[in-house]
Amino acid sequence: MSETNEPVGKAAETLEKFASDAGAAANTVSSGCSGLWDAGMSALELVMDGKSGEAMAVMFSPSLSCYDSVVAAIMGLFPFLS
């Protein structure tokens, strides 16, 4: 590779790695937050029935799982933040 193409090649490699990491991060968030919609619908039904305490309990675990996956994805993309 010539000297003029070397920075372009390194930038392309860096961009390719970031895109790969971003895909992994998106999969992490997707799997971690997959139960949030169903839990939200169940919680909404409970709130409509006046059972807000039970609704909060239904949302706790899926919300925590989603939060953990978002944090893991961010830390995977930007390891210097940890």
C-alpha cells in the first residue's frame, strides 16, 4: 500500500470495526429489551385495574434487563467510559 493510501486504509479498518461493534451493540440491546414491550402491556392492564404496585413489579425485571443491556452496549462501543 502506498503512503497516500495508508491513512485511508486505516480509517476504513477502524470504521469497519466500529460498524461491527455497533451491530453487536444493537443485538445486545435488542435481546436485552425484548421483553419490555410485553411487560409494558401487562403493566398497563394492571394500572387500568388500579394495581399500580403490581404493575411496577411486572416492569422491574424487564426494565433492569434492558438497562443492563444498554449499558453493556455503550461500554462495548466506548470502552474508555468504563
